[in-house]
Amino acid sequence: MGKRSGDLEALSELLRIIRRRVPDVVAATFETSDQDYVGFVLTGVELRTQDDAVQFDPEGLDALAEETWPLTSAIGWDGVMGEDKYGHARVSLASGEGSWT
């Protein structure tokens, strides 16, 4: 599908929300949704230390995924998220600006 108008802005806002809610985040993981060629689902966050990763509870992830759904559901596939052929994407937030890995 490629980059669409508004995808980069949605991703930037998404990363801002994740950083605000999870200050120790270094990366977020996503999978494509079951919509036609658009939409992602937040599936995980990686924190600075392994111990912190254990402390980020599933309910917190579910709440964050629900809060960010209006943004993630509107981002097109094969564009700014850089997902692999299986629909998985990992977005690094360690640098403070967000980089796609």
C-alpha cells in the first residue's frame, strides 16, 4: 500500500502517547490488524531493563492498546511502520525521536 497521507502524523502522535504513558519504553511492537491493508495492533512494549519488562502488566498494555487504537487502526500497511512480510513491526523509541527497526 505504501505511505499514505496522515500516516506519519498518526505514527508521531502514537509514539508521543506511548512515551508519555510508559516513560521507560525503548521499543513498541505491532501486528497488522484484520482490516484490509490498513491498521495495526499494539502487541508489546520493551522497557529499559528486563526487570521492568516483567512489571509492565497485561492490563496496562491492553489499556494502552485501546487508547492508541484510533491512531493505529488508521495507519496503512507497507508504509511508515516498516512491518515484515508476516505483519510484525518493531518501532524503536530509545533515541527519543522514534526510529524504525
